[in-house]
Amino acid sequence: VNWGEGDDAGRWVEVAPVGSTARLALNPPMGSAPGGGSIGIEVADLAAEKARLQAAGLDVANEMPAGGPVPAMFSINDPDGNWIWVVQAG
């Protein structure tokens, strides 16, 4: 995935309160188009969370296997079209 333009392509920043496991990741819009915000949550068992969300009637999309420094993840969309990324905790 290529985020941003030029030297900033593919870059993001993560911020968190000291001692917290909750983080906020900030990145340029995908494809240089505005909108389509996203948030990510980490789970201990990605497969179990996927099954739970599907059983609740949510559509799972954008499944991505782990590769290099990037963990396995998938997304679901909220009613406004924002992405919620569910990420395997490391």
C-alpha cells in the first residue's frame, strides 16, 4: 500500500500515553484522496475475532497475512465508510 506522495509515501506516526498499550496511528489518506478515516485495534487471537465478528453479521474485508514487520490484519467498515482494522497483537 502506498500512502502519501514523494518522500512521505508509506509513512505513519504512532502516538500513545506513557505506559499504555493503546496507540493512535496517523497516516496520510490512501491514494491521496481525502476521507475514509480508520482506526485499528489489536487482538490476541485474530482468527477468533474474525469468526466472532462474522457471526455478528459484519463483513470482513482486506484480509492481509503477516509479512515482514507488518502483522496479520483485516478490516470492517462502519456505517459511514470508515475502516476499522483488526490487527493480530505481536
